[in-house]
Amino acid sequence: MMQQDTYAPETRADASRWRPAPVVRISAVLHAAGIAALAAQPAWWPWVAGALAGNHLLLGAAVLFPRGRLLGPNLTRLPPAAVRRREVCLTFDDGPDREVTPRVLDLLDRYGAKASFFCVGEKATALPDIVKDIARRGHSVENHSYRHSHIFSFYGLARLRREVAAAQTTVTAICGQAPAFFRAPAGFRSVLLDSVLAGCGLRYVSWTRRGFDAVRSDPAPVLRRLTRGLAAGDVLLLHDGAPARTRGGEPVVLLVLPALLEALAVRGLTSVSLPAACSDVPAD
């Protein structure tokens, strides 16, 4: 059964008041206690080393669990008001793409659907007209880092700030609207990421379900994963950038998307952008 997460109403208004997640606070205390223990009794080093190793294993597991909340708030489902309105959100990662993104936009227009595009800053810089078109058609453009590095979750604090801020500045300059949401490359967030997002006024988002359309060349299992248990409030992950392709060379997302939009219509669900779905969450 698909895990049903409880929505926590973090808003951009309270994003700047960053509070480290409990596991991060405990980790900091544990490291400080370990240093104090070694200063007082160096012979305790095996116990200190074991405790710190266990702590780092826990943090590593949290990094590798994209939908988890150990490292901080994580929007995996839309708020209750969106559920009552029978809304879902289609999200597209890793774009923009010169060939695929315009065709995705045309399909969304055909079905009257809105979505959120998590754009890579470097690609947005190269294809600003496509990014502008995403916004012009009523979709939201969100932050997916500047370079989409596969070692993003291992970056130090300064480099994380540069990656997130550069993408934020790029998208804002192109669209005239700052992104409100962030998704880490491959969904692997850093232990240090939350403080950076707070400084940029960003909320972290993962997903409810994904079809692995970036790696699977057969559209059928991708569609099954996205539609099995599909319900109001779901956040669905697809890719308009670097999508997998069929043996005939067609991007899988372009074959899955029409059928997925039909499935939404049959279930009486409406696809909206993340800002639209979360617009009525009250600020503190």
C-alpha cells in the first residue's frame, strides 16, 4: 500500500525561521559530547567512534530515503484543501529540454492541465524562451539546483548555497517570479540543505509516486506505477529533461502523459501547479 503522509503546513512566510530537524540537533549534540568525552577520557575512543559511526549511518540512510522527513519537512502530498478539491500535481524534473518540454506543454494544454516544472538552472540559462513559455502557459517553474550534480547531497554548506541560490536567481530573472519549491537532484537531499532552503524562502518537495520514466524504456510499467492507487492529493513525478526513450527513440514521458491525463479525467481529478494547490495554506 502506498504510504500516506500527513501534510504539514510549512509556508514561505515561516521558512526563514529555520529550525533544525530533531535528528540533526541530536547529531550535533552527539558530536559535541563525543569530543568532550575524548578530551576527558581518551581511552573511550572505541565507544565514541562506534556511536558516531552509527549516527552517520542513520544520516546516510535518511539521505537515501527521498520521501522521508528525518532531515526536515518534506511535502509528499498536497494539503487537505487540495484533496477536497480533487486536485493532484504533475511535476516534471530535469528540464527544460529543447525537444521534449514544448511537446509536454502542448499535451498539458490539450487536457487543460497545469503542472510544476523543476528546472535545472544551467539548462534554463541555455533555453530561457522555453522557461518563459512554461510560465506563460500557467505552470510554475521551480528550483532543481543549478547543475544537477549527482554528488549534490555531499556538498558542503557554501557549495549548497551557491547551487540553490544560482538556480533561484536564474529562474527569477527569466520568469519574473521566484520559485517557491525545491527538489534535490535524484531526490537525495543533504543533511545541510534545510538551512539553505530557509535562506532562499523555499520549501522542500519530493513526491507521492513516480514511474521511473527517466530510466525505463517501456511506457506500460511507468503508467502502472503512476496510476496504481492514484488519488486526490498525490504529487506525481515525471521527467521532461533527459527522459528514457523507447527502442524507436520516442521519449517515454510523451507516451505516458496522454494516458495519465486520461486517467486523471476518469477519476475526476484535476492537475494543478504546486503554488495553486498550496495557495490557501495560511501563513503563521
